[in-house]
Amino acid sequence: MGKSQYSPTTVFLRVVILFITLFVFCSPLAVYAEEKPAPLPSVIFYEIMWAGSNADSGDEWLVLKNTTGDAIDLEGWYIIRQNEDDKKFILSGAIASQGYYLISRKVKEESILAIDADAVFSGLILNNTNMILNLYNEEGGVIDSVKMAGIKPVPGSNSSPKASMIRAEPLSDGLWETNKRQENLDPLSEEYATPQNSGAPRLSVSGIASWLAVGISQNIDIRLEYGSDFSKLHLFIDGVKQESALKKENQSPFACRKQGENKIEVKVVDDNGLYAKETIVVTCYQFAEIIINEIMPMPNSDYNNDGKVDIYDEWIELYNPFKEKILLRGWQIYDSTSSYTFVEEEIGAGDFLVLFRRVSKISLNDDGESLTLFSPAGELVSEVEWSKAQRGFAYAHFDGEYLWTTTATPGKSNVFTAQPEEEKATKEKKEVIEEVDTSDVVKKAPVKKAVAYKNKTGNTGQKILSVALGGASLPKVNSDIGTGGVVHQQEEVIDKWGLGLVGVASLIALARLLVNVIFSLP
């Protein structure tokens, strides 16, 4: 065997190199490479004023920061504190690239803040110890968290002057420190804090009536606050971009599209993607000539089917002659002392609505009054006035006028039925008799029957009277009923004339008898 060409030293070095190579490539766990920092969340908790101000411990706020190069829409994002899953503080608006978003418990006027908050949540209490905050996106994913229980000492200060806790640079370390600067606070404040808001435009909308008729257009007054050039703002109404240039004040027309609630979204967006929006709810009504069609002031039937006939069977009927369904929300019906406002009632095209007293609380006076129907905008639509009511009679609308009818038709077309003539005549006669004042009328003497007087020959007093009068007959008197209900009877005439003449005739006959007796004496 020949002698090796490599020296012992060379062989040793090769073995060492081989061993090192195998260790490096085959044992990666033995390599201690520097760990890369975890990527920052897209939005982080950046500053927290948990101690409040020197004057008010409830004057708390926090600031979010966008760590990305793009604007982020926070619509639907929310914060939960202390793991209270049932309490969500929901955000809206956007946060610009590398921008901020201020959330406060108080509005600027009640705080030492010198700027407006992007969101105000009075219930977002920031605990001084063991504070837990979680930020979620619209899908419910956790974006960032703060747990003060794991931070010692707790950054920030509750001693005068109070100070906020703020993220230390570099932000990737996730460390907090006590703030030593002051910015965007009331000039007289001593606290150390640097709150910053998004700088988004601020929007307020007015000029909309509480009630608007369908199809009627009205201007919306749009008022803006913006810290930059107004020409950078763009206006959207219900998602449709408006071409008019925006200024500090602007108007845009709005028209009701349907009956009931109409929602309109007004949105202003700047060139950085920051925006402000407001949703207005306008309740619109359809104007229609609704008619007070029939009323029942004095019911004689159990119309409301409660098993008894009483005042709660009174009803008011409305009729819709319009060719579409009418929502009555906001319509009102009045009598002289009370009113009823419709809430969810509706009347179909050509249909009726019956409103009972138990619901409306309107009493239909028996002695007469009036009812009026008004639209939500205060327009008089229908009116009815009646005089003294009658039991069981309905007062119904017929071709522009109201008539009493004996046929009540709640919920149906009106039917005119006149009062029966016999009953009407009897009623009228009774009313006439009741209206006559008989207090000064002299009562008549009882009617006496004629008395027949007989002489010795059997002739009646009538014959005696006839002879006494030289054979003339008494005038015939008929029994009859004259005007005013006065009764003339034959017996009364005979009583007054017959008996008187009989007496005269008797005296004459007696005188003749005496004369004959005298001249016949010797």
C-alpha cells in the first residue's frame, strides 16, 4: 500500500469543516437568527387619556392610528371594553393613511379638547387599572388590543398635571410611555396630551319638514365644517353624486318617493377618502280626499261585538275614494273637545275604515256637534256637522250631503232608508201636541145627553116646543169635529135651546089656560 498524499493536518481540517457543514445545514434549531418584528395592525390604539382632566375625571378619550398607506373605512368597526361583549361602541367614518381618529366621552364644549371628536360615546369608561380594550373590524375580527394589567408601571399619570399614555417609537415594539407634550387642548389646561382627529368634513342637514306629501319637492339645507379647501368635497344624495359645487352652505332638492318612512343619505367625501354622512328620515303621506262617510251617535245595536249595547258602540266611518291604498299615519280627526291621531291604520283603494269610540276616545254628542279630518300637514280634508241625533239612526254621506238614514252600514257603502211615513206622521202629531201650551185653555164642561120630556099625551118635549112655537120645527144640528179638535154635539144645542124654549112654551100654555078659565066663569 502506498503512502497517503495528505498530511495529518489537512485531514483534520477537512473533518472539522465537514462537521461544521453538517451541523449548520442539518441542525437548524441550533441557529439563533434574529427574530423579525411582528407586522403592525392596520389600525392601532395610539393614545389613551384614561385619567381624565384635572377638572373632570370623566373627561376621557382615546386615539386610533392608521399604520397603512391607504385610507380605511371604519364603518361597522367597533370597540369592546373589559370583554363586555353585549356593549359595542360602533364607529363610522374613515381614517386617512397614517391618520388619526379621536373617540371621546364628551363633546368639545364639555371637555378640555380644542378639537372635535370623530365619535362621542359617553359610556366608554376607561379604567385606571386593569383596563382592557379590543378593536374589531366589521367582520368581527380583532385588529388591536390593550391590556393594562400586563403593563407595569402603568404609563400615563393620574397626578396633577394628568397625562395620557401614548405609543412609544418605534411603534412596532408595542410599548407605551407617559406623554410629555401638549397639543390640541384648551390653552388654559395643564394636562399633557396630544389628541388628534381625522380631519374629516363635518356635516349637518336641516330644512326638512316633519311631514311631506308624496311627489312634493323640498330643499335640503347642507351645512359643512372643513379645515381645507371646499372644492375638494363631493356631495352624494342616496349614492348619486351631485354636480353642484359645495360651499359652506348648499341646498339640494328632495322629494318623497313613497308613503311612510323615506330615508335619505347625505354624504360628503373629500379627496383623501374622508367623509361625513347623515341619514334623514322623512315620513311622507299621500294626500287624498278621505271622506268622513258615516257616523253613529246613538247606537241601538252591538256594533263592536262585545256582547252589550252601550256608548262604545258609537263609530266613525272613513271612506277612501282614491285609487291606491292610503296610510293614515299622522292623520287626525277632531271633535269639539278631543282628537285622535292615526298611527298604523290604512284604507285600501275604495275601501272603508270604522273607528269605534273605545279606540278613538271621541264621544259623538247626541245633541249634535261637528267632526273634522286633517292631513298630517294640517290640511282640512273632510268635515261633518249634525243636529239632534235619533236612536239607531246613522248620519251618512250621499252625493255631497249628509242625511239621516235608518239603515246603518259600518264598513259598507251607505244605504238611504227614510223613516216610515206612518211612524213619521204619528211622531210629528205627537210633537205638535207636545208643543201646544194648554195652560190657559178653559176646561169644557162634561157633555150632557139630551133629556126627553113627556106630557100627559105622551108627546116629547120636542113636540111641545114645536107647538109652542106655532108648529115650527127645530133646526137640525150635526155632530162634527172642527179645527182645533173642538167637538160640536147635537145634544148640547138641545140642552141649551130646547129646554129653554120648552119652558117658555109651558108658561104661554099656562097663561092661555088661565085666560080661558077667567072668561068661562059665570
